[in-house]
Amino acid sequence: MTSDRSIGQIHDINYLIVALSTFDSPQDVKSSSALLQEAKAAVNGWVANRALKYGLPRPRPIGDSYCRDIITELRALGLLSLERKNYRLTGEGYETLALARGGKIESLRRRLIVLMLMAYHQLSDLLQRIYLASPSGEVLIPNLSSSLIRSYIGKGRELASLCAEIVRRVAPHVADDSTTMAGRLDELLPSSAPVSEKLVHSAQTAVDKYVLSTVFGGLTRNRRTLDVIVSQCNSLELVNTASMTVDVVPCRLIYLTACVSPPMSQPSYITGGAEVFLPSGARVLINRVALNDQGLNTFAMAVKDAYLHKRLDFGQARIADVRADVCRQLRISDPQFNGLMMELFRREPGKISLNYSFERITTKSSSILMDEEKAAVYNLMRINY
């Protein structure tokens, strides 16, 4: 079993770059306390500005503990060095920061992929486990709700059977052993059980233990750490995620958008478009839709299909819904979808109408920013072709 303490704790790699940007040059030296305060202020400022820009809920500021994790991770990646209680940029750190400040996003992402995959083997292990569990490169994790629990009071074994069937529906290669989960849910959900937040949490823990042991065996001990690993891979555009309901059960879908070869053989759903070579000799192949006529035509057709499927009564579709379908179909990241949509809109603005309506927004359902200069934000779309 892997120790969770050896796993990176920062879910969004942008935090690492923002904290790194508090340094001006390789000669810049900061004490531990100074770096802690400067990095915390920089990250909180960046998060607040992003929330305002995209219409996200007001974020909760990070504290000293989480900021220390950021600094620890920068050291683990070899971007910062600590000498006599003072921090300074390493050569690798200065080159990484130069890429960020120069707007070389693709080169920056490639460098971070190399650094993070070499520092944390759990990231490539996640890809490998999904690859081995599922011929389609997808896994589903049931996320129990209070309303679902309420409907299964007195039927714990039936709920366990349903959750196991959902997991194995897309990951048939995992072991078919839900005995422990069934026993625990049967114990938790007798006929007289009142539904409480504690009960839902306990039931979810039983389901998580089943998923962690059968699909992700040996990767981590708990769901929280799994979520961090998934978020890091998501930030690097190695996986993507979506929320969906399967047979009345809310689920989190995780699917591959890249592969690492070896140990993986290139599956049919990873068509490539970008590749990164690791010092070990392994190759990271990442799905990309080319910014040419053929690539944009493929993307446009996928957008149209998703729009027709997700179109609401008033003739428009939520961009977040269309994005979820297109990203899964083409096996691409959310940022790539946003960039392709911007390019499609610029080339043929008459074929796509974009609008905005107020609604509660989360990070995963965020609207799409189409015009950096005007800060024009949209969350609804209509296809006119």
C-alpha cells in the first residue's frame, strides 16, 4: 500500500506557478515566513480574480497549512531550494517561471508533466489502473446522496449490488467482490435508520472502500487522496472528469485523455496529437484536436451533436453540458474545448450564438470566457448551422 504522505497534496497546479511567481530572479532570496505570506497572498489573489472573472462562487482563502504544502511541493518538484532557512529558485524553477511569464502555456504544461510524473509515480499509476480496469478507459464512482439513501433504507444489500454493477459496467475487469460493502451497507441501513449527514458519510465511505480496493487497489488509502491525484492529472490534461446520474445513482466519471507508454499500450481511444518524453524513456501521449480545417470540422460536428442532444426548450444549451459531452466523446480536456470553441467562434461567428444567464456556477460547470480584452463571459449557446 502506498503511503499517502508521498503524494502531492496540491489539487491545482496553477497554485504552484502562482506561488513560484513571487520570485523575481534566481538571486531573489526569501525567508520561510516571507515566502509563506507572499505565496499565500498571491494564490488567494489569483483565486479571487479567477472567481470574479468566470462568475464562480466567492472562494474560501487558503491558510498557512495549505500554503506550506504548496511550498513543500515546489521543493519536491525541484523548483525551489532551501538553504539556511532561505528559499531561492533553482535553475529548473527559473526556467519554469520564464515559460509561465512568457505565455508559453504548452511548453509549461509539458515541463510540469515531466516534473510531476517523475516526482509522483501515483499519477501514472492512476492512468495505468484505469487502463487495466476498463476497456473504454473510464471508471464510475457512485456518490451517494441523502435522497438516494432514503430510498434504500432497509435495502442496504440491494444498494451495494447496484453500486457494484455500476462500477463494473464500464470497468468489467475489476474483481466482482462486493461482499464487504454489502455487509456494511446492510448494517448501516436497517428499516428504522434515520437519514442523517453522518449516515450518508458512513455509507459513502463503504462504497469508496469498495472502489478503492477493486479499481484503484494499492494506489491510496482514502477517497480524499484519490480526488487530489485525479485533480492533478486533470490539471495536466491526462484525465478528465464529469458528473452524471446512472440508474438514479449520482456518479463521478473519470476518463483517460492520455496514456503513458510503457507500461501502457496505446489504446484506440487515445489518438494523440501531443507527446512528451520522460527521462525514463516512457512517452506520454495526449489527445489533441488539431487547429486546422479537419480538426475544427471534427470538433464542430461533435459540438453540434452534443448541442442537439442537450438543447433546452428555449432553443439554447448550457455550454457546460455541451462541453461535458464533447470532451468525453473526443477525449479532450476542458481547457482544450474552451480554446477550440473560441477559435470556432472567431472563424465563423454567425454559426454560433452565445449568451449569458445568471445561475449558480461551480468550477466544473463554469462558463466559457470568449474575449479576454472585453472579459465577455457566456454560459449558453445556440447552433445556427
